[in-house]
Amino acid sequence: MSDSRSPRRLLVTGGAGFIGSNFVHYWCDAYPNDRVVVLDALTYAGNRRNLAALDGQENFRFVAGDICDRSLVDQLLQAENIDTIAHFAAESHVDRSIIEPAAFIQTNLVGTFTLLEAFRQHWDKERPDSYCFLHVSTDEVYGSLNPNDAAFTETTPYAPNSPYSASKAGSDHLVRAYYHTYGLPTLITNCSNNYGPYQFPEKLIPLMCINSLIGKQLPVYGDGQNVRDWLYVGDHCEALDVVIHRGVPGETYNIGGNNEVKNIDLVQMLCQVMDELAPQTLCSKDDSAHEYSPQLPVRPCNKLISFVQDRPGHDRRYAINATKIKTQLGWIPTVTIEKGLHRTVEWYLTHRDWWQPLLSKEYQEYYRQVYVQKGI
Ligand code: NAD
Ligand code: DAU
């Protein structure tokens, strides 16, 4: 997809994280004439290796730095003559926001404010069509649904319930205000739960994949009846592409997978795929050697499922009504949950060299803090 603004010069914040790195790969493949500059602070969730395959490519540059560093952001916008910001950088994990919310306020609110202010100084008001600030947000800003409630639309009132979703809601409001007050050409997307390659093992799907491979319990919060609407990350990248190219400045677009699944059902499906794929899949142990993955330590792997104490304030159900992006911009998701889970399990099975180093001392400490008090 292209438009009159091609080629573009993008600043991708948080491009070393899960969705950001998938997006950077997607964009560099789809638009080799565009310039892509990644700004990422490489927190625990950022991984330089996610982008290693792009190193040396002329149209790609990686900068390690904080979105709250105004002089760095100013300097990058100017030196790289940026016209499009794709803003992914955030603290993104609800459980961490419950333990330690401060970083969420700093990055999600102050960081977004810093980018908006820098872009406001940088853009050329005489050429609004040449600029774009895409703010990548979440469906969690809308709060929690009861089983029979209608899915979230773009006009559903905000009702965030966790420090994470409150900080994202605040950042959405700032972006909205910069459009209304200054005319800054902004776009907001509110997306449902993503899954796929490069997702940090604190999130449900990679955590379950990795725990089953190392024979650890599979902790399901509460009664396991909470519902999420799952979207394969590649579909999300395609949706962001259409929003950047065809979205109307000042508008918000909901993005979802039409895939509402109860947590316990999702974990059971995942275990089935794991049982099916684990014994036959080639696993890369490190860069130089390969070996067949060991049999699953526990089989069938759903024997590892363990119900644990619930997450405080746990939202019961999210569901996205994605009619607006479908009818106005022509996007629909294409990867079914079965296909997406298959691809994802296969990726974790064949990328032990990617996830093994992430199970660091720091990660074990985080795991202990969240899960030991839940009773495992
Ligand atoms: P992630 O935690 O995997 O990655 C976040 C990235 O941001 C990391 O690379 C991290 O190093 C970087 N970062 C954090 N603080 C920074 C700072 N101060 N300066 C610069 N970089 C910083 O997150 P994700 O799951 O890829 O989510 C990306 C965005 O999408 C977030 O804004 C999130 O709210 C939103 N989102 C995520 C989902 C999901 O299911 N994961 C769904 C909807 C929306
Ligand atoms: O809805 C979009 C949001 O999805 C994003 O904005 C967030 O960045 C992203 O982290 C995700 O939030 P969730 O809290 O829904 O995702 P998480 O993977 O943490 O949990 C998914 C569901 O699984 C949720 O109901 C909690 C439950 N869960 C999670 C973990 C980590 C468990 O039952 N056990 C677990 O160990």
C-alpha cells in the first residue's frame, strides 16, 4: 500500500519489543524505500536481537535511548527529517503495573507527552498531510465487559482498571488533545491481545509455551473464565499499515481478532498444539548447533495446568468491535486462532536460543514475586 507521501521517514519507538519488532520487520520488507529509525530504551522487554537481521541495511538505524529524553528525540526528528512516528514504546504488562506502577506513569504518560511536544515543534503546519503521529494503544482503556455486553466500539467510554490501562488511557487523551488543540495529525489505534514471535515470556501465551517445555506449572488465574480477543501480531501490523496510509487524522480505530476465547480454553488448545508439535520439531540450541527438542517433560502437557490466585482487579472480558476499520479502511484479520497458535508454538520450539537467556535471575525474581504469592 502506498500514498502520495511515499517514501516515508519513520521513527518507531519501542521497536525492539514484541509488536514493535514485528512491525519493523514488516515495514522494512513491505517498503524498502522508506527510512526506519528505531528508538528503544532496551528495558527488560526490549531485545536488540529482535532486529539483528536488519543490521547493515541502509534504510534501517537503531538508537538506544529513552522517549522521555527530549533533546535526543528533538535531535532524531531533525537529523532524520522524520515525517511519521509509530509510537509503540510502553511499559506493557499488567502484573508489573500492579507491583510497581511508577515506570508506567513515566514511560506511558511522560514519554508520550515528550514525543507529542517534540513532534509539535518539528512538524510543518503548512503541510499537515506530510506528517503522521500513530499512537499504538490498547482495548484495556475501555475497562471490563460482562458476558452479554456488546463489544467495545470507538465511542465506548473509557474505564481503565489497572495502573497499566490507566496510563495508556491518559496517553490516549493526550494524543487526542494534541489533535484538537494544535491540529497535530494524530491517529490512535486500540487493539486487543496480540500473540506471535518475539513476545516476552511474562505474557500468557509465551509463558505457557516455555513453562511446558521446561516442565513448570501452567498458572491459570482465578477460575480461568476470563475472556480475551486474540489477534496474531502479523495481522496487527497489517492493520497499522492501513491506518498509517489511509487513516483520517484525529480518528481512533479499534483493531481486534474476532476471536474471543476463555483463558482456560486457550491454554488447553495450546497444550494440544504443544503435544502435537514438540517431539518432532527441530530446535536451535544455539547459533552453531542444532538438535531435536527433548520430549515434553510432562505429557500430555495439560497435566501441568494449575489454577492459582486471581490477578487483583482482573478484567473479566474484552471484545473488540472492529467494524470501523473494516468498512472505512478495508482491513480484516486473516490468521485463525488455530493457525496462529500453531505458528507461535512452532516459533518458540525452534527459538530456544532466543528465550532461554530471558529466563534470567531478574526474570526469576519477577516470577517469584507474581506467582509464589499466588500459591505456586
Ligand atoms: P513490549 O513490552 O514487548 O515492548 C515495549 C518496548 O518499549 C520494549 O522494547 C522496551 O524496551 C521499549 N521501551 C519501554 N520504555 C521505553 C522508554 N522509556 N523509551 C524507549 N523505549 C522504551 O510491548 P508490546 O507488547 O510490544 O506492546 C507495544 C505497544 O502496543 C504498547 O504501547 C502496548 O500498550 C500496545 N499494545 C500491546 C498489546 C499486546 O497484546 N501486547 C495489545 C494492544 C496494544
Ligand atoms: O488487551 C490488550 C492487552 O493485552 C495489552 O494492552 C497488554 O499490553 C497485554 O499485556 C495484554 O494484557 P493482558 O493482561 O490481557 O495479557 P496477559 O498475557 O498478561 O494475560 C492474558 C490473560 O491471561 C489475562 O486474563 C490474565 C491471564 N493470565 C495471564 C498470565 C501471565 C493467566 O491466567 N496466567 C498467567 O500466568
